[in-house]
Amino acid sequence: MKIKNVKAQNAKDQRGFTLIETTIASLVMMVGALAISSLFVFSTQNNVGGGERALAMAVAQQQLEQIRSVTFEDATLNVGTITSTVRNGARNYTVQRVVANEMNANGSAKQLKKITITVTPITAGANWVRTPVVLVSYRSTLAAGSFAVSE
């Protein structure tokens, strides 16, 4: 008889999970899975946006290399702003090139030019960060001159 009572007592103590406990556990796991899936979507979009920015950076580098290949006195380095359209990959980009003379503190001109290249996609994808790629470079003459800062 005692063996039967022990088995009956063990059966009473082992109830298992209720339907409410199972539902709550499922909801907690579902919220965690949704959080992780949104993280994957966010990281994928940022990776694609990085690729688009890399293409824009390549356009800016090409433009800067073209300017570096000319002499200091070349008409390409005349002071002013030039805007053009360039195609790289499957995208068109607006390239704005600004060339400006640098001045000394006393107002005299240095033999130094500041070149700023700004590249913005014309047809940006959904993942573009919306800030243009900007490269700034300085160019001086090889001849001895007043390109050094004078006080």
C-alpha cells in the first residue's frame, strides 16, 4: 500500500507547464526574435549605405587626382566653383569643385590654393545617409615663393 501512495503523491507534485506559462514564454521569445530581426535589417541597410558612400568617395578621389595631375598655373586651378555631373557604377553624382586662394594674416596672397570637392548622388538609394562626401586638399607651387605663412 505504501508504494501505491508514494506513486500517487509523486503524480500530484508533477504538474508540468500551464497554458498561461507557455503563452507568456512564447511572447517573451517572440519579442526577443523581433528585436534581433530589426537589428539585422538595420545592419544590412547600413552596409548597403556604406557601399554607396564608397562609390561617392571613389568619384571624389578621381576628381582630386585629376586636379593633382596639372601644374599649379593650369587653368583647372583657377579660383572659382565648377559643378559637373559624373557617372560611377549605376549612379549619377553631382560634383562641386571649389578652388580658393589662401591668404596670409596681412592680406597678401600665398602661393597656396585650397581645393574642396563635394560629391552628392543625384539618385540616392534608400540607404544613403544624405550627407555629401567632402574632400579638402591644398596645392602649392613647386617654385620658391610666398606660399609659407608670413607674419
